[in-house]
Amino acid sequence: THPQFINEPTSRLVKVSEVRAVFRCEASPPGTEIRWLQNGHPVSQNKWIKVSGKKLTILLGKMENISRQTSHFDLHNDLYFQCEIRYKGKVLVSAPAKLILATLRPFPPFPLDIHISAIAGNTAVIPCDPPDSIPTVITEFFFNSSVIARSTDRKHLMLSGDLQIFNVTHEDAGEYVCVAYNPFLAEKVTSEKKIILHVKDPREPKPVVIIKSPLNKVSASLGRNITLECSAVGYPTPTITWKKLHGKLPQGRFQQFGGNLHLIGVMHGDEGTYHCEAENSGGKEVRSTDLEIQETPKILKPLKNVNLEAGNNLTLNCPVRGHPKPILKWLHNGKEIISDAKMNFKIFLKESSIALKLVMVTESTTPLTDKVTECCFL
């Protein structure tokens, strides 16, 4: 019999104003000892951290008026906890559970107004440059004292924080101010920067200019949606077309609104280079972006118990999937294994898995019948 997790601690997103944050851990069989680790080291109880068997409590309220110099830890740095379970000499360690402090920074001071000119019928882009926030903010805009809080057919609040106004008219001219909203904190901050939009009637042909395009490289999680933003100005009003290098846009899983490309439920095959092409009678401009599809690491086949006679060799395989390629490590009774000839351990890559080979296992060094070995992500 070896220890098993019933419930592992999970990451917590907290407000600094909260009284406490609680991590929980349950294990079997009965009699399994539970210990707690903070950033890989045993937790020491103090006025901020309380441990009671299956429960670890962070008393956040006691930390509000404590300076960084005297605080046991700094909430603004990476902080994670793990549950270590022990039963008859066998040890397992849980995946890290982070304590994440929700934050909303103010906009930087910006005393000067910004003036933007747009040609009637073009797309106007009102920039925001939202401040740092955990989780990411949702933006809205004040416009001549009214509020634009939701996207409409012509006005779109983009994930970048910008406001795009399609087929802009003279009625859209005026003063815009960005507001950043953190939904977890239910707090807002308002920018000091005022954007003044001027709308002009076209008088003569103007060549196309792309004024908004994606970064050179963007990433999206497998199965999620992503919008690649692209806007252009000119007269006649530019036509924007999206193309994929060495391939086609995913049939039935993309939409284009304005000049933006919206990909739905991205797959590995969607990875590649995308071109935004803006064109009018005065010429053409192209911008490119590389899309990377990321996949959460997953162990495809769990390890099984092994009984082995002393003197035999053993290879344990840990097939994994994920992108970018996951970095893994082996743990033996909660301690990381490093390839070492003296300890008879050898770690090597084997196709899509990482393998651990134990050469000439002896009772005196690593009797696997009495130990627990696990493969996990770094």
C-alpha cells in the first residue's frame, strides 16, 4: 500500500483585503502523514501561516500593515505551496498551488491630449494601453461623457484594450478616455490621457497604411479563441484580407469583423504564419504574425506499481503531451532524481516520453518495493 491523494491543493487568487486564504489536502490510506512545503521547503508556522493537518491557512489580514522587510514573505513574488504525504516510508508531493495576489495598477500620468484624425468611412482605432492587472482588465471608454461599455455593430472593444470604430462618421468625433476594470476586484481606474478624434471627409486618394497589426508572434491555448487585430486607413477605404502562409484559413472556424480575424477553437493545425493584406487603388500593405498553439502539459499514462527483485534493471516510461515541449523531472520519495552512476539512476529521452532507467537495483540503495517514484512537470 502506498499513499494517494484524494484532494490536492489548488492555486488561489486572492484580494489583499481578504482575511485568509486556505489550501486543503486529503490523502489515503488512513494514517497517512501530511506535511506542507512553501517554495519547496518545509513550512514554518508563524503569525501569518497556520497549519492544521489537512489545512494550511494564510492570514492575509495580518499582513496588510507589515512592511516587506519584516514580512515572512512578499505576496508580490511567486509563492507556491505543496502537500507532502507520507505512509510507511513512501512519499508523494502534490503539484504546486500558487497564492496569487489580484492587483490593478493605475494608469501612468499623461498630462497631454492625443489627437487622432480619421477619414470618414475608415476604421478609427482609439488606443488604451491598459495598466498591469491580475486578472487581465476589461476596458471601457468615456465618450463625450457617455460610456461605451459593450461592443456594438460599429464599435468594438478589443482584447488589446483598444476601441475600434468601423465606418467612422462625424458623429464619432470627440473626446475618449479609457477606463480599466478588474472583474475580480470589482475596481476601476481611469486614464488621465484624453484621445481627441477628428473625422474628415475624403478629398483626394490616399494610399493604404496599416495602423494596427498583431505582434510578430502571438500564442493561443488549444481549444480557445483568439482574435488577430488589423486595421488600415486610406481612400478609397481599404479592403482587408487574411491569408495563411502554406495553408488555408480553418473552414467553418473563423470570422472576420472589420479587419480583424477571429479564430474559433484553435487546433494544432492552425499554427503558422498569417498575413493581413490591406489594399486600395493606391497600393497594398502586408503585416505578418506567427501563431503558436500552446497545450497544457498532460501525462498520458500514469505509472504503475512494480515489484522487482534486487539485481534487475528497470525502465519507467512517462509519456507526455504538451506544447511547447514540457520540461519534466522524476521524484523518488518526494526528492528529485538526477542521473548519477553512483546512485544507479539514468534519465533519458525516449520518443515522446521521458524515461528513468535504474541499473542493477539493490536493496541497499533503492528498493523500489518500498519506495514511491513519480513523474511530474517542472
